Amino acid sequence: MTNIHNYWSGWRVSCDWACHRARGSAGGTDYAVGVGTVIQASFDGTLTNYYSPVTNLARAVLRRADGMAFYHLHLSAFSDGTHNTGSPRAVRQGDNIGYTGGRVGAWGAGTATGPHLHANAFDAHGTMCDVHAFFTGTAGSGGTPITPTPTATPPLVLEDTMIRIQSPARGIALIGPGYFRSLTSDEEVQNSDQIITSSAIGNDRQFDLWRSMAVGGTSSPTGVPQVAPAVDTDALATAIATKLSANGAGVPLDAATIAAAVDQAVADNFAAIPGAVRAELKAAL
């Protein structure tokens, strides 16, 4: 296994690990470097590129065979000079793995407020730690692999499956049996990679259903998630409309209006259902 080399020796550190932790960040190191600077691979490994259109964050993850990984954030382009993530590929130490970015509002910058590279590491056990824990000597030296001493709390280990969900208007969130939490920053989205088992992207209605199923679920004694069944709101709305018609209730509600009300009920958002609709449904049924 090759040595881990620090190619960033001449780059000024604008915010180190302690600086990030002091301001409430999970950790990392910021290098003040101009947009378009080549980032070289610190070791042999597998390179995987990611881009989130929701958070506008581009990052390159270099993972070693033993699972240790370096994360490189706020890229202006991937290694081929484009914005295409491509497929994971093997790289050698010193190879170009991307270009620095961070210019406000530019592609891939995420919430960055100025040009820089944000880097952090995860050891082979999935614990986030300072990239400099893997370099011997000073921040500007090369180095060989060492056993890092993590200075951050390890990612949360959950008994139940965690899934990341996403929709256009609802944003991104984590769900699990009896659990829901919105992810409100690029950093949270990035670090959720370490604890999720899968992800799902859908429309807002699907997002609300996934949330409802998760919050309504429980865990069995063996830790196997027991999730509440899905609700087919279209079928339920049609059934309600049919019953209203059969009863001759004369209530001015069509299936679409009923479906919208059922969607809000499933999402536990009864306040969004117009009072008149609730009253008419109650009177008719």
C-alpha cells in the first residue's frame, strides 16, 4: 500500500480542524487556493465523484482498499474538466482527481463563501478525522500512513436502517423507523453518506408518504424495522367519492380535492386541510 502524500504543502490553511469544530462544523480543513487548481490523489485508490443539484455541491471521494477515504469538496470541475460525475475508477497517487472551486454561486460550490478546497478524512472504521492525522511531520510534509486519532465524535450508529429521501420542494431528510430529520446543509448531506443504507428521490407527495411511513413505524425486538404500510391515496379518494355519490350527500367534493386532503392527513398535516373540506367529509361519512 502506497504512502499517503500531502500535495497541499504550499496551500494556506484558512480554517483548520479546530476552527471548524469551534464554529459548529463536524470537522474539516479549508485550503485557500484559487479556482481551477488541480487536486492530486494523495494515495492509490478508487475515485468516485458526486454532485447534488439540490445543494449544488460537487465533491470527489478517494477511497483506499482498506476503506479509508479523503473527501474533497466545493469542486469547480471533475478530473476530466467537465461536470459529469462518470463512474468510479481506479487512480494512482499523484493523478489529477479534480479542480478546486468555491466561488460564490458557481457550479459545485455549495454554500462556500469564497474559493477554497474543503478536505476531511474518514478512517477505515468510518470515523471522521483530520486529514493531517494521516500525514507525518508538519502540515506541509509528505508522509506515510499512521493510525489516526479522531478528534470528532464518530458517526451515529443506529440499530435500524436509515434512508435519505429527497424531493424538489421538501429538500433532503433522513428517515428511519420512528425517525425523521431534515438535512439543512451541504455538510449534513455529505456526512449522512456514512450512516445511510440507501437513498430515494421522488416527488413531494412521495416524500410526505415516506416520512409518514417512517414516523409511524417501530422497531421489533430483533431490530428489524416494522414500517407502517403505504397508503394508496388515489384509491382511497376514489372510494370516498364513490361513497359520497352513492349516499346522495350532494357534497361538492371531487376525487382530486379528497385526494389532496388525504395526502395532508397521511403527512399528519391536518392544519393544511381547509376547514370546510373537513366539515363536509365528516358530515357525509
